[in-house]
Amino acid sequence: MLNFIKNFRNDEDGAVTVDFVVLTAAIVVLGLAVGGTVARGAKGLANEIETSLNEMNAGGSTS
């Protein structure tokens, strides 16, 4: 039984898999955060452009 516990403690076969899963999850979360920030910024910029275009006189006379 003591030999089994020593072998179990020294076995590192699953450690790489756990590291990969944690790293992948961190990358996904970071990507979602960056994507959300970019999307909000792009939407705000698009709204500003739309407002500016709507306020412009299209070259015609209104009178």
C-alpha cells in the first residue's frame, strides 16, 4: 500500500492535460473580454458616424 501511494504521488501523466485546459480556458476568457470591448467601441463609433451623417446637409437646398 505504501508503494502504491509513492507511485501515485510521483505520477505526473495528467499534469500536462490540466495545464493545457487551464491555459486554453484563460485564452478563451481573454478573447471574449477583448471581443466585447472591441464590439462596444465599434458600436459607439458607428453610432457617432451615423449621427454625423444624419446631421449633414446632402448638398441640396431645403428652401
